[in-house]
Amino acid sequence: EVKLVQSGAEVKKPGESLRISCKGSGYTFTSYWIGWVRQMPGKGLEWMGIIYPGDSNIRYSPSFQGQVAISADKSISTAYLQWSSLKASDTAMYYCARPRRGHDFDAFDIWGPGTMVTVSS
Amino acid sequence: DIQMTQSPSSLSASVGDRVTITCRASQGISNYLAWYQQKPGKVPKLLIYAASTLQSGVPSRFSGSGSGTDFNLTISSLQPEDVAGYYCQKYDRALTFGGGTKVEIK
């Protein structure tokens, strides 16, 4: 079974750093892009960026460029989303998702369960 | 950057009604368009890809159409379990989502 398993909910203070993870299983991790999607409370879906673990090629949405860092460790089939200094406005659910086809951008047919990040003083 | 504009932002319809949601791209995107359903508190689910191809397991009352800049998602007969948020997404070079449409039962 193809699955994405995300790390658990986080509660952090403004200014703190954070890295959340997304572990893929049931498929060749290095052959599919992995994307990150933000959903702020009561709001819509926002594409943040995407990484190809096979060669660490990364594309960021202009809205998130410089605000977060995406990485992957193909040896453990895990992608990461990282903040160096959190803000209250980073409070959101974060999903990782995998496209239908390998190697290409495509619709996301596999989604992780989401990681809720709460930033509050 | 290509922007995706969905309309309406919300709608209320009766069970059995035909419902259409529109998504417009600011530039042509061929058929690189997907539709998702997100029920309250749940993970988004892929309904349609390539503008009109139904994802496996999705009920046939859902259909997609369009190409270039204008796309539609149609629910032929609205059911109570279709109450959800619906999002379009382009995936040609970037994977931008539309703003979403909240569907409720009247």
C-alpha cells in the first residue's frame, strides 16, 4: 500500500525553529515528486513547494520562497519542511502529497494525514 | 505566475440538483487541471485529473470539462455526502490551487 506518514502535531513559540517530516512507503521514493500544501484554519489549500528526492530538485511557490525550506533524505524515504523562525501566521495544517505519476508534475492522488503546527506565545 | 480563480466561493443547493463550479486560469494551461474534494476535518481527495478524467472510485455523478483557461466541475445530482470544499489545481509547471468552493445543502 502506498502511504505517506507525517510527524505529529507541534506547538511552538514565535521565533523557534521547526522541521516536520513526511515518510513515504509502498513505492520507489526517489521516482516521485513530494509536495507540501498549507491550509490555514478555515481557509483553502495553498501549494508551498515540491521536491524530487531522486536528485533533490526543488521548486517553491513564489509565496513561500525564502519562508520555508524543503529537503529530503532518500536513504530513509523522508521529505522535510523546515522553518528557521516561526511566526504566529504559520499556524496551519501542513500536508505532504504525492503526484499520480513518477518523474512528472501531476495531480496529487496520495496525501499524508497532515501535521498541525500551532505557533503561540 | 498563473492565477486560478474559482467561482462561486460558496453555494447552497437542494439534494438532486445539478451543481457546477467554475475554475478560470489567467493563462492557458491545456488540460493540466485537477479537482479535489475536502470534507470537513478530512484530507483532500482527488476527484478528477487531466480536466475530465475521473479518478478511480469516484462516483460517476462527478464530471469535469474544459481546456485552456476555463474549466468546470459538475455534480449531476447533489447528494448529502457531497457537502465539502472543492478545489481546482493546475499542475503544468507550478501546482497552484484555486480559492475553493464550499458546497452546502439547502
